[in-house]
Amino acid sequence: MKRVRCPKCDHFIQFDETKYTEGQSLVFVCDNCQKQFGIRIGVSKLRALQREENKGQAPLPSLEEQLENVGSIVAVENVFGFRQEHPLQLGDNIIGRRNKGDEVHVPIETNDPSMDRRHCVLNVKRSKTGNLIYTLRDNDSITGTFLMNEILGAKDRVRIEDGAVITLGATSLILHAAE
């Protein structure tokens, strides 16, 4: 099952993509706001939209940096069980609720109001020996950032490892370190 977002009200509509062929156009009517909109199967405009939203931000990492696997964050929204996977980059990775125009490196698609738009920061860097080091800190969020059910203090910077469970509001994140 795939989910598409209504461009007017951000409501999600689910459909079975296996019933359609690549390149086929589909038309949806949003149950929430009655807006009619169309999509094309197999053609994603999400990357172009994210690039457009990120204009004026720090430049995108080079191709070599993008190809370098430094790990990923898997988000599981507790309300719907919708799984998302976001690659990490070297340096600061700002994690927060997706919102048009916000400067977030890891935009979590959620309607959870307890997650800030710029909730926490996960820093990825290499040690002198070449190993990856992951450091988590809260970004002055309203509800706080939890690591393994322990809330981080305002100035805490905590090293985390593969499998660490981070909770932002009602959403859980799991760190998958690079191999």
C-alpha cells in the first residue's frame, strides 16, 4: 500500500500501487477537503519539492558524501505505524516534523503536534581512527527528546550507537549505524 498526501489539507490517502502500471496517471478526491488532484505512478516529485524547499539552506552534500553510507534513521509513527527511513549525512542532522519551508535535514511526515519542527539534532562525525560517532542533543523542544525512555537535559549531548531508540512526542526513531 502507498500513501499520497492531499496538496490542500495534507490528509493521507492510501491505495494499492500494484494494481497500476508505471507511468499511469491516477486521480484522487480527498475525503477530508474534497479537493481533486492527480499523480503519476513511478514518478516522484518529492525530491524536486524538497530541493525547492531547501533553497537558501546549506548546500546539498556532494555526490561522494551522498554515496557514503553514514547510517540512517527509521521513524515509526505510533499512531499509524507508518515507517519512514531517512539517510543521515556527516555533520548536524536536524530532525523534526515536516513542514513546507522549514530547514530540516530529516523531515518526519507526521501530524503529531507534540513533535517540534526542529526537535533535535543528531551529529555524525568520524573519529581519528575513522569510526563513526553519533551524538544526540535536544534542540530546545517543547516536549523534550527521550533516549531509551530517559529525557535529555537542555544541554546534554549523548553518544548513541546502533539500535538506539529516540522518542520525539508520539514518534519513535531507531538509529541504524553504518556497517
